Amino acid sequence: MSSPGIAANSDAQREHEPAIRRLLAEYCHAYDDGRSDDFGALFTDDAAFTVMGHTTKGRGAIKSTIGTRAPDQPPGQHVTYNSVIEVAGDGATARAWTDFCYLTRKDGALSISTAGRYHDELVRDSGRWRFSRRTIVFLGDP
């Protein structure tokens, strides 16, 4: 997915952007809180999630392999910012680019364990916005 351009100021944009911003936040909360069922529900049945060059396909696989923290990974918290959202004129699809960092506590201090940008393709599905494709590009990666 290419970088965003300047989005048109459309009725669809104004109508759907708040719900899309909520979806972006719900992703962080569900993952950080370890709520894998809620995490999985944010994706379409046939969604694709690409991280470190590996793509996981399907809501169930995403929920079970990405929606849970690895046992050796310390608890942390996502911080997202600089979201750019483009809603299609029909209000059925959208694209978003969101910068993030992931904070963890080490030796009593908070540190950023990773940072990057989410590249998202979104669709309206069963009355709500869901991820149809999410790709993580880590800071420094092409």
C-alpha cells in the first residue's frame, strides 16, 4: 500500500472517520489487555496480517497467532499517533496509515521496544469497520 495523499473532505470521510479511529484504538486495547477474542473480532473473516515479511490469513489464525502475546514477551502498551485516514466516496472501504510505538517496562523504567507504521485496508463488515489487511512496517524498514 502506498503512502497517503491528501484526502478529500467528503461526507463519507466525515461520517466514518470517528469509527475508524475507534477501530485503530480498539486494536491496541484488545492486544495490550490480552483479549484475543475481541482482537480477532476486529478483522474480517478473510483478513491478512503481514509482519516481518510473514502473512497470516483469516480471522481465526490472526487471533491465535498475533492476538496473544508470546510467553517471553513482557506486557506493554501501544501508543499510536499521526493517523491518516482516507475513506472511499461510497463509505464502504478505507485506507489508513498510523504511526506507533510499543512501550515496555524494563528495570523499573519505561522504554520503547519497537516503533513503526501500520498500513491498513479497512472495510465495512456487518455494520462496523474491520481490518481486511494490516501490514506492519517497522521503523527503519523499507
